[in-house]
Amino acid sequence: MEFPTFVYRCPGPHFGPLGTTYGTLDVDSQDALDAALADGWHLTLSEAAEAFLRGHEPVPAAVATEQDDDAPPTRDEMLEQAKRIGLKVDRRWSDETLLDAIVRRMKEQEQST
């Protein structure tokens, strides 16, 4: 593996696959990578999202190919995520307000586990 590289964890400040949010961590050595993986970070964004949705952390697997989605989330994607996490949404909320509420709820859920 080449360093530096990123590892991923859900939830976080960025919208990711499967209606989740994610964060990244830059690692610059094998020791730092091993420590990050032991702390719940993942080699791929898809692994991090799947682990979050399953509610447990899997053993890290080989790096899989994935498509990058740098586009901001659509309103429908945000509403679907809000539904998944049990967030009651006021339809008058702006996209920014909705996104902030989703991120807050996901952080609350992460802290309670």
C-alpha cells in the first residue's frame, strides 16, 4: 500500500454511499494504518458504510473498487437518510438545515453506541 492514504468511518461530515455520511483520516505509515483500522476506520468508503448500516465493525478486507460520488446529496437522498435514522423532518427546512439535522442525529447515534 502507498502512503499517505485515507481511511474512512461512518458517520461523518460528508455524504456517502447507501444514505450514510462519512469522515476521512489521513494515515502516513503502516503503523498508523494498523492503529486506525483497529480503531474502527476502514480501507474503503463502501466498507465503512456497510459496517455502519450493519451496526458492527467487520474485519478489514482487501481494497475494493468503488465509484466516487462527489456530488452533493439530493433532497430525496437526504429525506431518505432522515427516514432511515428516525429524524422527523419539517418540509419547510432548507437543504442546509436538513443536512445539519441529519449529521447531528447520526453523531448522537454514534455516541450512544
